[in-house]
Amino acid sequence: MDNIEIIETEPPGEDRPPSMPPRPVRAWRVAVIANVKGETKLPQDAPADAGAEFDRKETIEAIQAAIESDGHFTKFLSADDNLPFALRDFCPDICFNIAEGIFGDGREAQVPALLEMLRIPYTASRVLANAVGLDKTMTKRIWREQGLPTAAFQEFTSADEPLNPALRFPLFVKPAREGTGMGMDSGAIVSDEEALRRRVAWVVESYQQPALVEEFLSGREFTVAVMGRADAAKFSRRPEWYAADGFHRFPILEVDNASSVTPGIYGYKAKTLHTGEEGVPGFLCPADVEPFLAEKLQSLAIRAHLAVGAVDVSRVDIRLDADGNPRLLEINTLPGLTPGFSDLCVIANAEGTRYQDVILEILDLGASRFGLLLEHGQEAVKPLRVPALMHMLPAMATMMLN
Ligand SMILES: Nc1ncnc2c1ncn2[C@@H]1O[C@H](COP(=O)(O)OP(=O)(O)O)[C@@H](O)[C@H]1O
Ligand SMILES: [Mg+2]
């Protein structure tokens, strides 16, 4: 932590918790916060695919290596009920948050909420967007209200609620608040009311949450990565990356479900297979789409991201209906970051962007929102002040005791 420079606290802005203390500009202490498979305990009555969203240790290590390659110091902190104490001991300047959370309807918002309370900077989306993004029904309500295209739908909290007669079979049934294709196999597509009610009952019972019922979209499937925000270029090491609206256009990824182990859909089993394995869907990046459609998909993804208040990075899933019209499926405000495997990493790789640069871009975009990075051309570095060291004292004490 040589040459620590600090910048003056800026007044609270829209994307910044209030009363930020001064922070060092470089050589940050970065906590990588996640739920790791095998390390986070699950409730005994959890469904068979519970924990599918959790990360692998190797992913955490890859993120740490990427951040350390820029000269920072990192530590992995597990997103469980010990986190408040681990944060107090480590005293991070910023947290790289990819935690799925462990329980409840807003679990992806748990870590952001804690960090806001402790006034610790962190990357990517904040409390509300993470909670909304996890809830597919709520997300669709917001999109619909903003005039964005999404399949007609109805949420069921129990299997015997009256069915909206405007919905046309086949319908698709999924847990309203899961990810990684959980609860989705070919049985999710239902062609009559009896099958619909059976499937809704299974989802509600197994996942202890509402079932989202949508019209089945039979067309092509795409996933579109979104990165940036209006002022991204002011802080980025690659300002040329960002268009005038502040967003980077990644190539579009098409998921070809024809050969999928969950035929026609990108379900749980298909999502857990690796390239080369039997039943893995086809992935095409850049997707072979007309420039007009590509532009439409990208602009829809950005509008979908902004509508739910997502920040800096997300991935939006889109499918075409039978007439070829794009319909928004869901947004991932904490997109997977497993090197060479997660969609965002595959997409970045397809345009020649290294894993390390994706991670550092997310870190810098987050850091800049909390005043840890100076705008290009800004030189307002002030001498180190005592309060900048104050927040490190408990960590120094812990290090000395160990
Ligand atoms: N309404 C729908 N019509 C057709 N396929 C769907 C529909 N909703 C979801 N799917 C299929 O299920 C997959 C997973 O659904 P998604 O809503 O993206 O949830 P997850 O969070 O698990 O990725 C999609 O990638 C798609 O293949
Ligand atoms: Mg999805």
C-alpha cells in the first residue's frame, strides 16, 4: 500500500451511498464476495438443483488473479451470516460482488444491502435492481409498464387460481425467482390446463415460491451482454469501447437448443453441461443475425437493463416469438463469470477481450461510482489524511495479532 493517494469525498449522488469516507485511489483491498458450491450450507428441504447458482472456487480464484494483476490485494469472503464480521476484519476499500445470497425472495440483494448499511463500495447493481432482477415476474411488470416487449404472462401462487383466458397454449411454467434453468426441463412446456396446473403445483411446492406462466416463445434464443453507463468512458481504461450512450456493444450470443438435452429450451441440465458433452446446446457468437435485428436486440437489452435500474453490467435473455419478434425473457444483474464457460466470458472472448479485462472493467466501473477513481484528466489528488487510515486500523490490528 505504498504511495496511497486519496481523493476528497464527493457529495452523495444517485448511485452512491451517502457519507462515503475518503478512499485510496490505488492498491485497493478488494473483497471478492460469493457463495461457493460446497461451502455455503443449504436448508435440508432444498430442491435437488438448489445451489446450482453458486460459484466454484476456481471462478473466485480467477477473479482474484485478474484483480491482483492490477496491483490490488484481494481476499475471498463467503456470503453467509459470518460476512459482517469478515468485512469488519478485512476492511475492504471495495467489494467485487457476485453473491447469489442464500435465502428469501431478495437474496441477490442481501450483500448489496449489507454493504450499503456499512457504507462499503461494491461493484455492479445495487439493492433494488438485484432484488427485482431475481424476480422474473416483477421484472416483466416493469418492462411491460415501460412498453418493452415481453411474452404475455400470469403469476400463480397456487395451482387453483383462475387462468387468464387471454393466455394462449402452449405455455411455459418456471419458478419466478430462480436461475440457471432451475425447474426447467421439457415438462415446463404445457399444452393444456390440466398439465399447467400440475406443473404449477410442482413448482410452488418444490421451490416454495410463485410460478411464472408465460406464453411459449418458439423462436431463436439470444443472450445479450450489457456493459457501461452514461459516464463510463470518463473512467474506463478503454474509453473507445463505449458508444455515445455510454454502453459497449458486445457481440450477440445465440443459443441453439435443437440438440439440447432439454429439447427446445436452455434448461437446468443443458446449463450444467460443458462444451463437447452430449446434449450441450450450440453456442454461436457472434450470432448470425441481420444487422437490423442485432441492433434491435442490443438496444432492447440496454433499455431492459436501464428499466430495472441495473448498473454497469448485466446479461439479458431474449427469445423470438413465432413471428420473429424479440421478447425479453429475463435479466441477469449478476451474470456468471466462470472463465471460458459463462455466457459473458464466452461473449467477451468472441470479440477478443480477455477475462482479466472484463473483471477489471467491472471493478473500475464500480470504483468510479464511489469516488475511488479519478476521471480522465482530473488531477485533484489531495495529501493523505488520517481518516483514510482509520478504516484500516482493525485490519492492521488483526494482521498483527495473527
Ligand atoms: N416463455 C418462454 N418460452 C420459451 N422458452 C422459454 C421461456 N421462458 C424460458 N424459456 C427457456 O428456458 C430457459 C431459462 O429461462 P430463463 O427465464 O432465462 O431463466 P434462467 O434464470 O434459469 O436462465 C431460457 O433460456 C429458454 O430457453
Ligand atoms: Mg436465463
